[in-house]
Amino acid sequence: MKAPAEGGRIELAWDAASAADLDQYRLYRGGELVAQTTATAYVDAGLLDGVAYAYRGGAVDAAGQEGAASDSVTATPADRLPPES
């Protein structure tokens, strides 16, 4: 899982699971479920700049069983835009 960050948001991306009965992915921030998606990317927005956020994900099969969680990744959003003149 990768987690590039910029002003108030973190863009998460991961490799697709190879299970034939894959249904969705679940994403967790700090242990709390924040998203369920069928895509291999997710943007977590509305975050505070300068705060580190830890994420992990898991693949879920058609029966609703979640596989082993990914390794945790950490990212810190930061405002990288120059001030307007």
C-alpha cells in the first residue's frame, strides 16, 4: 500500500488481490473503518495538515470474510501550495 499526501488529503493505492472471489477492500485509519471499495485506490480527504495518519487494508471475499491485513503505512498531509500573491 502507498500513501502519498498533500494538503488535507492522502491518496492510498494498492495492488489488486488475486482471489477469484474478491468482493471489495476495507480500509482502516487508526484501526477505524473509513472506506469499503472495489477500486485499488482511495482518497481520504478532510484531514488535518501536519498530523500523521496510519492506514491498513484488507481484501474481502464474496462471503464477507476479510483476509489478512496489509502492513500499516503512515502519511502526513501538508499544504505544499505556495501562497497566492
